[in-house]
Amino acid sequence: MEVKGKIKLITETKTYGSNGFRKREMVVTTDEQYPQFINIEFIQDKTELLDKFKVGDEVEVSINLRGREWVNPQGETKYFNSIQGWRITKIQTEAPGNNVPPPVNDGFEPTNNFSADDNGEDDLPF
């Protein structure tokens, strides 16, 4: 699954626990009638993928949806969702002003000779 949009925020990498679990988050603003602010987390070695990007970049992020179940000490079951990124690519945008079509080279030369044929007559019916 992919999410496309503009990077609004990139956080620093945070490390948790004694095993060194690493997590980094980014927020992507979608480009639609009602823009959404999608928080995407990158974990472990994927945190380094964000080093090449900056706020304002247009990107496409490949994601996985994750869900977990947790039972609290009172016995209530809670559910949590997360969006994990695993690939990110910059969307190439056209530079403004490059919409001019290339010149047409169809092999024909323009002529200015619109006179009659060798007999002095043209072949036009009027």
C-alpha cells in the first residue's frame, strides 16, 4: 500500500529499552479535497531511509498497516493500530516553464512559390 503527499514533519530517531529498539516518525500531508495528516513510523534500520529527505519534499511511501491487542491490568482489551513505512521515494515534479513543446521537424520545407505551373495555368478549379 502507498501514501503520496508532502512531508510536513520528520522527527529525530529515538532509541527505547535495553535492546536498542529505534523508531523515527514522519508526517505526510495528502493532496486531496480534504488533506489528511498521516503519521508514519520507520523502525530499526528503516529509520535511516529518512536521512535523504526534508520537509516539503513530495514523496510516495510504501507502508504496512499493523494492529495489536493489549489487555490492561483491569482485564480490558485494547486495540492499537500503526502505520509502518518500509520504502520512500521522491516524486519528481516538473520544473515550471518547461511546458514548451519541441519544434516539429517533419521533413517538409516551406515554400513561397505559389505561382502557376510551367504552362502558365494553375490546377485550382476556381
